[in-house]
Amino acid sequence: MTTATMGPFVAFAVIIVVSGGVAGAPYLGKFIGKLSELHHGVSGEVYAVDGRTLYLKDFTYDGQGPAAYFYASTSKNANSAGFRLRDENGSPEVIRRYRKEGVTLTLPEGKTLNNIKIFYVWCEEFEVNFGDVKIPRNFDYPKPQKIEPLKGVHAISSDPIVIVDAQTLLVPNLSYDGEAPDAKFWVGRGPKPSPQGIRVPDENGKMEPLRRYDRKTVVLTLPGDLTVFDIGHFGIWCEAFTVDFGHVQIPQNVNVPPSLKMLGVSPQSKLNCEVLYDDLAFEVRWAVAGDSIVLQLVAKLDDREYMSFGISGDDSRSEMIGGDVVVAWVDKETSKGFAEDYHLAAKSQCSGPTGSCPDNRLQENTNNVRLLNAAMVNGYSIVTYQRPLKPSDEYDRQIHTNRSQAIIWAIGPLNQRNEVSFHSHYTKGDQFLDFGRPAKWNCPMPEGEQPSMKSTTTAPSRSRNAEKRRGSTNNRKEVADNERSASRTRPTERRRGNTKPVPTPAPVAKRDAWEIPPIKCYEPEDGVFYAQMGPTGGKRGYPAITGHVGWGISWYINGLLIPEINVVRGKTYTFVVEGGFDSEVAAKYHPFYITDDPVGGYEYKTPEEKKNVRIFAGAVAAKDGSVKPTGTGRLCHWTQQGDLEADDFESFGAYQRTLELKCDQGEPGVIQWTPDKDTPDTVYYQCFTHRYLGWKINVHDKCDEQPAASEPEAAIAPAPADLEQSPSIRTESMFQK
């Protein structure tokens, strides 16, 4: 892939080393008030940096309280009903001693200065307020502001410019023909440019004449201590010929956040960056900051997709099970960002105490990730977060800074709970990172240039074509060993090696659902259905058919992906079930049952939810009142062969021909069901332990359809005489110990 097209940009000043307050900082955000000085020497001034960030100037506390924490509350009073804030390093522990220090704090997820009314230092052991400040009603906190777009000669144009903070400008979709000999980004006092203005480094921190831009988004940082409060305009200026190519005016006293530099946060001179998945421009950027690490994930995601990155469950190889990852995404409607701490106990969706679960679902107060910033920039999701290097609970893994360790990553859809579903792209082969290495930028750059942070606090620009998803790639690579070249201007070359060429499939015209033929009410003649597991079929399979995000697996009935089944009241049907019987392995345990619930996953529903659900087959009530599944049998799984992705196939029939049925050793399960007059017209076949794996059963009073004389009936293989030894419809058996 070449890197000559538009790519994502974002200010990455949050890759930080916290260093205390800057003497005489001219702007720290919007002043809220002084802390009341009640106990233990608490004092300082409180500023709003943005809607979720507070800055404490000259904060002082003697550290002698037995259990003091930063607190905030949605009520007007300082009391135990409030909630804790993690300290400036993201630690949930008791706060330390401070002596006139600058402290940056982030409100918990879901809390903003719109809904809190007081900030205070609180002793939990004795329930004492050491000092507080009230948040004014209808407080207008600083936020990024849009201004006019650039327009001018030499084909200069852009979308409306965003003042991100007091020292950062975002110029979306900038175009310039590159023909002028000495064009520079330019700012100055007053409403119009002049030779007395000030050069602004480009997105790579360089002062060279500007090259051509073709609808490219750039992030610029004002040089030195210059802020938007010191200037009246921004534009592009030809320095050699003193010509204004186009400019916009900067409003006076604009209410924007301070830059992190103004808060005493110093950027690294260089940043680490590695490409995780070229096709979606998925990158991880990081810097170690004391006892914590700050990471930024960047990717070209579809709506309601997540990106995840973290530490392998095995330091010596990339292993999902036991992994400690952060799942991140940006809501494209609200632009709100999320970063959740996850423990990967099993290759399945989170069900009860197992699966791929947020730490907070497993145990309260175990989310050890601090969201720092999130943005959508030119279609790229960008999430920056901080986490401790050392484990904070049993679900975390150590991040080493003295050696390489295995990492894992994935991209996939979010389910209805905003939790992970089965990944569409993931780590292939073993991948390693040395988080403590000297800073090295191993991501593609325009013209092969490495980023320099000497004069800018922004991440350098990158260009890539991530609009087209190309299916699987054989990039089994080891990233970030110290011998690799820093230049990555042609990232596809490393994948050419021994990759076996495959024919390019015909492009899919539309992402409509595959047409899955329904099982009609007169078929099969003996009323026997074989229920097995298989893949969801990409975007044209389960999610397109049902309108719900799946977990990457779903029921196959008589070899078809979640077909609608038509049955007749009064007739008895037999389901030969091969969805797994080992309840200790959640990813291989899918009891089959029939219910009026379109969601499934009865086992982990709340008591209130269970009261509203009817089960018609596949479960029995135990003596203790609990419901136990009966639709269990050995696991048979339709497995795709070859290198193509499901989305590469125009029809299910073409995709089906790549599937091979593989079965574990054991016996199938058998359940029988006779729908009657009390059975609803629509019921569902589902998995007892997981949500959204099945689909509809239509119940009729009689079967009005019959096969046409010219229509050959489908030949259904009869049930094997010896179910204990033979799999149901299948091509090959794979016995596993």
C-alpha cells in the first residue's frame, strides 16, 4: 500500500510525562473557584480544562489523612454519596502528599461538569470534607470551537477549522496546489496577515515551504508559548512574495481548553508507533509516563465497530485466552469516546462469569483504564488512554519496559450491550512489542519522513488508503524488534514474500443480506433437523439477516445459516443437536432450545427477564426451581476452508461450498417438540447460554404449500442408524482429545 493519500491526524500531546505546574501559566482553563481550606492544609485553585477534566493549580495537602480521595458529587453537598476520581496517574489509591503542585484529574465515564455540582477532598474513614469548591449552575466549560473554513488562491480550501485547544488548530480536508515557491502556515496579530506575522510549523514540525495538499486533514501546533489568545488570524502566506493566499480570523476570548503543555505536561521528543493492521490503518502509539503508560489507538472503523489492543495471555506468544486488553471506540453520532478494561477468559461473548468481559462485569471497580481523549478525525476513530504498568487486580497483566512481550489486537462489531462481539480482524501469528524501547516511529509517513516533536505536540500526519476492506492478509509479523527499519513507506512489500496468490473475487455490489432458502413446512418429510454451529457469514450473513450483531458463530440448520423454519401444529419434530456439551468451556457449549424470546441466552437473564420468557423445548425445570438445558450434544462446527473472507462471496451458496463440517468426539443430543394450539405463530431456536445465535420458527395451523410436480424435493440424508458413532450431515470428522 502506498502512502500518498489522505490519512488521520490528531494532537498527541497526551503522550506525557507529568511534571508539575508551570510558573505563571497564562491560561489553565476556565476558573471555577478556590478550594475551601478546611483540614490537613488543603488549598488550591480549580479550573475546568474541558467537560471532563479539572486542573488543580498549586494544590496542597499534607498527606496525613488516613483515607483521603479526590471526590465529586451530583448533589450540592460534600458527603459519602459522591464518587471517587482517580489521581493524576490514574491510580485509585489514597492520594499522596502535595506541595503547591499542578494536578490534572479526569471525571469518570458518564460524568461531566454538566452534572456534577461539587468537587472536594474526602476522607472515607472518618467521612470528613477536607476542602471543596462548588461548580456554578449552567457552567460553560471550555470546548473545541469551529470557525470559518479557509478559502483563497492556488486552489486553497478546507472545511471549517477547529480550534482544538489554546495551541492546536485542526484544518480538515485542506487543499492547496503546491505551486507557490514559499507558502507557509501563518498567524499574527490583527485581522489580516502581514510580513510581521509568525510562521507555524507544518503537521510534521517543519518550516519548509508547503507541498501540495489534496483534501488532507492536518493538525498544527502554535510555536513556543504562543496561544490563540495572542493572534487575530490564521492562514497560508507566501513569505518570499508577501502574498496572502487565504486566511480566517480568530475570535477573541474564545472559550477553548488549554493545551497540555500549558498545564505542565511535557510531550516526548519522539513517539513510538507500530502498524497493527494495514488495511484499516490500525496503529498503536505509546509512551511510558512514570508508573503508567499512555497509548493511542487509531483505525478506520465502521459504525459500531471497536478496536482492541493489549497484552497476550502468554508472554511468549500471542494468545487471546487470559489476555488483558482495552476495547475502545468512538460513537459516531455523539463523538463520545470509550476505553474499557477487558479480561479475555474464553473465546466467547461475555456470559455470566466467563467469556470476553469488561473487568467491571467480573468485579466492581476493576476498570483500571483512564480515558484521556477521543475524537473522530476525517473518518478515523482515535482513542487515547492511560493505564498502570503493574497489575491493579487479578484481571490485569504486567506491561514490561525491559524486554519484549507478546501482544494481541482485534477489530469487530459491538453488540447491543456495547460489548465486544466476535472479531472480524485479529492477531495472526505471534506479535511482540518492547514498550520500553527508545522512541521509534514505525508507521507510514508522507515522503518517508519520521516525526519530530521538537516544535509540535501533535502526532505527525500519515496517509493511507483504508477505505477499502480487503479481507484477510498474511501479515504474520513480529513488530517492534529493535532491528527493523524505521521507514515504513511501502508497508505492503513485507507481505509479498511467500504469500500464495488467490484469485480476486468479483466485487460485491451491495451489502444486502444473503438469500438463505427457508425450510418449508413440508420439508424434511421425516421432520428431522440437524442443528450445528458455524460462522456467521460476515456482514451479509447473520447481522444482515437478523439486524443484530452476532458473536461470529450461529446455528446452522440442515447445513443452512440460520434459516427460517416453517412447522405445522400437531406434528412432532426431532432436532439432532450438536452444539457442545462441555459446560466448563463456554466457547464450545451451546445448548439448543426453542423459546418465544428473540434474544436467547436464558441462563444469564435476570429473574425479572426470565418471568417474561416461555420455553417450549430444550430445557426442564429442576426441583429447586431452576431451569436446566437438555439440548446438548457433541460439538460439530462448520469451518471455512481457504483464504477468502465471507464478505468476498456474492451468495451463501458460493460461501457454503467452502465450509467443512468438523466434529468433536461424542454423541449428538436429541430433543423433540410438538407445537400445539398454544404455541405462538413465531418462536425462535436459540442458544441457552449466549445471546443472538439463532433465528425464527414460523408455526402454521396447516401446510398449504406442497412441492410442485416439476420441483424436485431436496434430498435429505436420513439420520444415521448409529448416532453414537456417526456425525450428522458432514464431510469429514475431526476428533479432538
